[in-house]
Amino acid sequence: MKKRTKRINKKGMGTVEIVIIIAVLVSLALLFREGLMSYGKKIINYCFDDSKIQSAF
């Protein structure tokens, strides 16, 4: 008798894995929403602060 072997496709990621990863990232973003927003505001305020610009005159 011939022994049948089952082929397993291990190439790439499936849709279920992608959906789980997205769900985890969204839940983490919602969980730490306040901290992430305050961190983003600090970075934006630092980058666009006019007091850091030195005049050439």
C-alpha cells in the first residue's frame, strides 16, 4: 500500500493571523489611547516650537 502524505502549505501568513494581529494592535491602541495622544502632542509641540529657531540677523 502507498502511504499518503499530507502537504502542508507553510508559505506566508493567512487571513486569520492578519486579523488577529490587527485586533491586538487596535485593542492596545485603545487601551493606551491617552498616553499615546499626550506623547504625540509632546513630539509635535517640540518639532514645531518656534523658540528653537535662531534668527540669522
